[in-house]
Amino acid sequence: MQRSRHISFAILTVAVMTVGALLLEQSGFLASAFRTEILARVDDGDVVNAADISNGALR
């Protein structure tokens, strides 16, 4: 008597959803959902370098 292999419905569902999400992301449909752009502005007065630290300019 052979045993049939049982695949859990939950595991199969998660696998199908994962593959679907990866395919949608690769096609560009969900590209913006997984990508974050960081926009920042740094003023010259906010920049600290090693020379400023060693000279004690931060006190």
C-alpha cells in the first residue's frame, strides 16, 4: 500500500502568493511598493568632518 504525499493547503497558498508577488514586482507593477527614495538636503553648516572634531570645534 502506497502513501500519498499530502501538501498542506497553507504552504501551497503561501508559495503561490510569494511567486505571484515576485512576478508582479519583476514586471514593474509593484516596483514602487518595494522601493523607497530618500530625498534629503544637507547644508554646508551641518557637515562635520574629522578635522573639526580633532580641533575641538564641536564644543
